[in-house]
Amino acid sequence: MYLATLAIAVATPASAYQATITPPAISGGVGTLTMPGSGLTASVSATGLTSVVGGSTLGARGYVASDFTPGLASTTPAVDMLTNATNNCASGGTCSGLGTVTINFSQPVRNPILSLAGMGGEVHSWDKSNNVTAMSQLHDILTLTTPGVTLTDLSGGNLAVSGSQITANNNSTSYRCETRAQSDSPSIPLPSASATAECGSVRVNGTVTSVTFSVSALFTQTTASIPPDTHNSASGGATPNQDGFSIAVTVPEDFGDAPASYDQGKAARAVLSDVTLGSTVTEDSSTVANGTSSPNAGASALTDVGDDGVTLGPITSATTSYSTTVAIRGASKAGTVCGWIDFNKNGIFDNPSERACATFLAGATSATLTWSGISGLTTGNTYARFRVGYNATQTQSPIGASDAGEVEDYPLAISTAPTSISCTPGTTYALNQGGTHELLAVNTATGQSTVVTNFGTSIPNTDLNALGLTPGGSAVYVTQQHYTTVGGQSLVNVYRFTPATGTIQTVGTIAVSAADPNVVMGGVDPTTGIYWVGAFNQTLNTFEFYAFNTTTNTSLGLQFRTAFPNTATTNGDLAFDSSGRMFVVMSAGDGTAVNNRLVDFQPPLISSGATVTGQLIAKLQPYTVAVNGVAFGADGFLYTEANSGPNFAREIRKIDPATGAIIATMPLLNPDGTANADAADLGSCASPNSLSLQKNIAGRANAGDQFGLAITGNGISANNTAVTSGSTGGVQTAPSEVVGPILVIPGRTYTITEQGADGADLAGYASQYQCVDTLNGNAVVASGTGTTGPVLMPSTTNSGSNVVCTFTNTPLIAGLSLLKSAALTTDANNDGKAGVGDVIAFSFTVKNTGTAPLTNVSVVDQLAAPGGPAVSVTCPSTTLAPGATVVCASSPYTVTQADVDAGSVANSATASGTPPTGAPVVTPPSTTTTPSLVAPGLSLDKKVSVIKDSNADRVIDVGDTIQWTFTLRNIGNVTLRAVNVGDALLAEAGIAVVCPRTTLEPTESMTCASAPYTITQADANAGHVANTAVSRGTTPSASPVVSRPSRTLTRVGPEPRVATPGLGGFLAFTGVSSGLYAAALAGLLALLLGLLFVWLGRRPREVGRHPS
């Protein structure tokens, strides 16, 4: 009978691991394997029919490298075991009760690996001729009896794991790993087994301090031609049933991942145990046994994705004391946790000056580490290391191995002390998406950056993006770039940095679509405080925009989408102006101009989730570069960032936002002056400057009139025109009727213009414009009249400017008024009345009462004279602006008799003027009346003109005739017409009074005469002819004028009389003797004198109107 042996080794697949390099110590039936560096021990013991028999190597029973995981060397030390399968074991089948194998670890170990070598053998009998007469193959079966753990087969050979048993795939096992051949001695040939020995690696899944297996054996007939065999004792000199095997043990390790300088040739590492930092620990990738350099070392210190036990708060150059709380999990007993921070950034952890430690009890979930007495910190990146374990001495060293626990390394940025964000020209901000996620202040003139703060390293899925700054820079928001699936939702964390305190907080989450792998856009609406992020949906080919309420720290969900091509480099960013207008850069960098575009979305932004299209503002050059960051500078320019430099170095471009033209390009530099290759976003707290132009239609001269608007200057040529439509008045607000808002540069002058559209003639309108800055209390920026004007944009401000210009058009209404006045410049009798020969001067006040300017202004006076116009009118100006007045004057006018006859000088005048469009406007007549003194008067003087003594008897008697004359005089100042004489006596007698004319001008007179009147008997009886006459006429106004009566009395009788002309009688003489002649003459004189007195007392009176 031949004795086979078994070897067991512990290892982790493709992992950094510890394996013994010295032979096991055998003492008291225990074989102890000691791990180098950490000193962890694995002590193998056995009971019953199984025992520890010595030490050897893993290759002592043949060696096949592929049987073992990881690739353990054949020289790996192992503990040799022997099982005497003599518990009444049959020649076939399973034989149990063969004892136990136990492996005890000096510390709890996670997932140890047992490597088994040479498990298997045979038992046979032979005759005196050395012929084999009976033979069976046998191999041990190890059945796991330790609760709470499981087994995993890592073998590439004949070893198998079935449930809790370690057994063989083929039960006909040889006793070597590399061959099925078997031999006893040269004289006794043995048939080969069907398979090699049970050789391979088995992982114990779980954390254990001890693992125990019960031992049994399985017997299998070697070949059908030879009966099976078993020997339960050594009687007859035969070897009893035995199976020898070897055990090797390896344990997994966790390494730090800080730069290699921090390991100082002795990598910080720990055997995976029950106690960890945080909830996870990884078996770091390496196939090197007992390595002294970390396979994960690197500048990012982010290789180990299981580092989750520490969240580092901000640390600044002013920090003198620093604390952090370390999460502990799985502590089954008391232990120690330590941390180191390379405060002086010298590339190693100075011990103990940069160390802080704390102890903990079993079951502890956290411990606080505090560093005090810190001084002299400088801004920049550094590293921190943390260790947890049960061995205080090992845990308190920043380098080397420990027998239990975990090592976690973190990048840490030392930022400046609590600070403020600058919103002034010359500064914008960039966010590094990886590493310690620094927020950089970037000089936009040079590209040089300085660290403001860092968001730390505890970022799920490592990257940050979507930088957004609040107005004034009071807070900075960023978002996890790649979502984490939690409870079926795709969530990204939202982080806030508060510069005034230097604190960084996780303030909430936003649920995004699972088709949005990257959140790349971010910005804060200054009007609402809402933080917006954007991500590209690769299924719908749309950018999706989500909102986050920074007051309640809650997500508002998807708000809207906009379509964009899906390319390998699709990227973009967003920003706001002070009015809440969202600007979005959507960039493919595929060389297509329209696929590198800046668009805007006008507030209020929709929240229905609909797909909308933004208005194109500019196409951003160069078209072959995908933009991943955008920010407005306080200088009014747009700054973009892209990984377009060598080796993906970031470049900053200064762009004219109105035209998309590149003004300057510069590299984005890290604080140490090296090229930055990590920035993912830009942001600022400055707002852009915008200019828009709208129309206020106060009225339309023609119903179909429309108006075109334009903004030009400084290269603006796109989206800079608009035309009104429809029939409504007032301010036109439809997007198609408004120019802009156009992004402009402070301090530059732009030109606004308007023109008529659809046949409108602006000459028929009063045009004026006014531009106000709505972000500065509607301060007036520009104003004027006319259809064009310059607009000088306000100088740079943090909040930007939003200048809104309005052209107001009022239809020009032609209006004119005339006020005529008259003044006597010559008044002969100073009576204030217009008398014949007086002179009147007329003046004409002409006023433009409309809104249209007037030309060819003139006055026409209707006052006429026989030869044409009586006066001419002269105006000093023939042009009148709206509201203007001109006073015109006439030539002098001399009052005529006709004027006085009319009672006044009354006449009217009209004024006219020509507007820019349409027919001339003419005023209603304006009339003046200068009154005259109207004083009609008529006098009559009736006289006897002829007495005819028909019978020559010198006696006025019956039959004689009398004729009268009537002298009429116009004693008034108006012309009298229809002048006539009325005499009742003559009228009764049918005797006419004949006048030479019927009209009398003032002062004119005429004498009328009657036909002869024959004295009647009645006259004789009366003794006289007495009659009275009056004269009559009419004024120009048809008023009657009657003179005073004029009366004559003519004596009729037998006495001779001497004729008394004018008295209607005569005296008759009785004779002509001389004696009597004197007496008669004296008597006649006395009589004439008496008659004179009588006549004086009774002379006819003039009758008529007298001047009043």
C-alpha cells in the first residue's frame, strides 16, 4: 500500500495577497503558517484519525500551476496532513468518522483561500508472485462544519466543491497532481488511476477566525479486472488505508492608492478582515504575492473604488484644527483607527506629526480623528491616508502591512480660507470633474487659475459637472455627472459650496432619465434661484433640462427638452442673464456650424416636459471643437471651454456673443502653471448684456401700415431684424415683431433703425425712440426723435444690462388755426370807431395745432377792393413745426365810406399749410369786425319859389299858382338812398315834387321842386295856403331816416301885398304916388321888420335824425 499526501494553500483570485515564505512551525500536532510583514498566522490542527505530520511545499506531490489560484509557486510552504482511513472502512463507498481539520487565524480573515495538493491515493494487495490481487483508489473528503460560510471552487484540476464538501471530480484519484501513474516497487507494477490527485484552490466565503472540516474518505475500485481492497489495520505487514495531503494558506489584502512616494518602499496594506472603513472593501488587483509596492498607486488616489469610509470636509490655508469622522464597520473587538494628512505636501506622511489616531470598542460604528496645532498650510493638492485594524502598532504606521483591516487614501485640496466669489470682469470659474474636484478661479486674460475650494473625493461615480453660481456668488452648485441607480431611480447628487463659510454640503438629488448618462450643463436662474441642469438623452436625441429648488432643496423634475444630433462628442452648457433668459450652448464639434450653436429660451421657462426649440443667437467657432463649458464674463464676452489642446488640454476662448467670432484663445492652466486636462465646466456670477428693439404703435395713418426694425453695428448681422404685423396698437410683443434680445458688449455703440413696411410712409408719422436699462431702474440709456439713433451700451456691471429700445410712432395729424385781429392805427377823431379815412392794421396768428410739420404756410384775407385784394399779408416764416406759431401782418387798410355804410369793417381770412403727406390743410375763416359810428341824418328846407299872379291883379287869390323848392341835405355820416320829399298838400292835389336824384352821400345836398299849385277858394276862404313837407330816405341797412317838417304859409286875400318869398305871400300896393310913396315905403319897412320877427319866431325847422 502506498501513502499519498495533500497540500492546502489560501489565496485570492487575481488579487494582492499574502502567502507564507517560510516553512511552517510544527509543534504539538499543530502546523503554523506565518504571513510575512503582517505576522498573521494560520494554525492547522487535526483530530481523530487525521493528524499533522510535518511540513513541506505545495509542489511536493507534483505541481500543475493552473490548478491553483492565484498562480502560487511550487515552493509555497505547506502543512502536511495524514488520514488513517481505518474506521472499518469498506473497499468501496464512503467511510466517515476519520477526524477533523481546523485552521485557526490570529485575526479574523475575509475570504481566505485554501490550496490543496496531493489529496488521493490507493490501497492494494499482492501475491507471492508480485501480482496485484486487490486494489482500490481512495481520497479524503473535507466537509465544512463552520456555520455561516460557504465554499467556492477556484481549481483548474480534479478538485471539486460540492456544497459544503471538498471532493474530487473523478473519484479514481492518483496521489500526485501531475500524473495518473502509480507504483509500489519495481517488482510490483500498479495500474494507473483514472484521474490525477485532488489538487486545487478553494475560497472560504466569509469572515472567519477558525474554519473546521470533518474528514471522510471515498473508496473506488481501481479497475474492473482487479477486486477492490481495504486495509483497516496494519496486520500481516500491510499498510493500512491512508491518504496524505498538504495545506497552504493565502489571505487577500487591501492596498492604499496614494502616489508611490507615500509608501516609502513599504506599501500600506492590510489583510482583509471583518473590520473595515465604511461599508465596502476590495481585494486590490494584483497577482503579486507579498508585494511591498501598491498596485494602485497613482496621482488621483481614486483607483480603489471601495474607499468609502471617510468624507473629507474642506480644509483651507487658514485651518489650525481639523477633524473628520471615520465610518467603522464590522468591529468584532477593540481596535485602532488612524489618519494622516500630508499638510506640508512633501510626498510622505510624517509620523507622528501628521497623524491622528483613536481607539474603538467592539461594535463601534465611527471614530473621530482630530488634528490640532496645524499651521503654515499652503493652497494646493495633497493626500490623506486612513487605516483601521486590531493591531495598534501596525495601524499607527502609515506604511507597511497589518494583519487585519483596510487602507484608504484620498486626494485632498487645501483651499484658500473662506472667501468670496468674484463677479467682476476678468474672472470666471472652472470645475475639475475628477480628482478632488477643485473649483478654480480663472483669469480670463491669461488662463491662469487658482484654487478656490475642492468638493472632495467622496463623489459617487467620481465625476462632477454642471457648475452654477448664484447672483453675487453667494453659493456654488455642482452635480454628480454620472447617475447612481437607487431604488430603480437614476439619481445624481447636488452639492453646494458656500464661500462665506467655506462649507460644502450635499443638499439633494435630481432624478434623471436612465438614457441620460452624463449631466453636463448647469446654471442658476438669478430671478428665481432655481438651479438648472442639462443632460443628453441618447435615446430621444434631445437635451433634457431639470430644475432644482435651492430654497427647499428639492428636485422639480424634468422641465423641457430640445432636439440635437447625437454624436460621439455631443456636449454643452447653459447660463442665464439677469432677466431669467436661459442661454444654451449645444455643441457637437463635428464641423457643422449649426451644430455648434448658442440659443436662448425666453422666460418664463416651460415645465411641461415638452420639446421646444430655442432661438438661434450665434454659431460658435471653431465648429470642429465640442464645447463643454460656457460662462458670461462681466466684460460682456462669452467664454467657452473645450478639451481642444494637446493631450486633451483645456482651452478657454473669448467669443463675441453676438457674432460667435473668436476674440482670443488661451490655455487653461492649473495653479502650478501646467496645462489643465480635467476641467469639465465653466461658470460665473456675471450676467450678459443684451439689447432689444420693439415697436409702440400709437396709431396707424393707414390701416395696413407696418414697420420694420433693425439693430446694427459691431458686426451684428443675424437675428437683428423684425417686422410688425396685424392691426393691434400699443407695444408689439410677439417674438417675430421684436428684435433681440441681442447679446452685446458694454461700452460699444449700436444703431437702431426703423422703416416703413407694407407701403407705410414714415413721413406721415412722428417717430421717437427711448432706450431704458430694465436692470437698472429703467434708467434712460438713449433717446431722440427720428427713425434712427445710436445706443451706447452702459459700462460693465456684475448684473449686466438689459437695454430695451422702443420706437414710438404717432400718425402725423395736420392741424392749423388762425386768429385774426384788427387795430386802428389812425383814428382821426379818436372816437375808437372806424371812420372814413381811418387806417386799420390786421395781424394773423397762425398756429400748427397738429402733429405734422407744415410748409408753404400762408394767409389769404378776403377783404377786397374794386381793383383787387384790399390788403396783402406777409408771414415771416412759411414753415411751422407742430405747436409752433407765426404772426403774419397785413398791409395798412384805409376805411372807406362803404365800410362806414356797412357799420363796420368786417372781413375774414384763412390760413393754409402743406403737411409731409396728404392734401394741404386750410383753416376755417377767422373774422374781425371793426365797428364804425353810424349816425344818419337828413334836413329839409322848404321855400316858396314862384308865385304867379295869373290875372295880374297883384292879389294872391283864387286861380293864382304857387311853386315850392325843397332843399335836402345829408347831415349824417352814412349814404342815404331812396331820398324823397313828402308834402301832404301837394300830394292831395296830385302835384309831384321832383328831385334830381335819390341818393345822398354824407354832406351832400340837393334841391327838389314842385309843380305849380293853383290857389283854391278854400285857400281864399282860409286866407292863406299853409302846408308842411318832410324828406325821407333809407340807410344802407334799410333803416328809415325822416327829416324834421318844413312848413310855409302864403297869405291869400284881396289886399295888394308885397310878395314875401319864403313866407308864401306878398304885399299889394294900391298905387305909386310920390307922396304916398315915402309913407308907403316907411310902412312897408315897418311891416317887413314886423314880419321878420314873426318869421324868426315861426321859421320852418329841420327834421331828421341827429347824431347820437
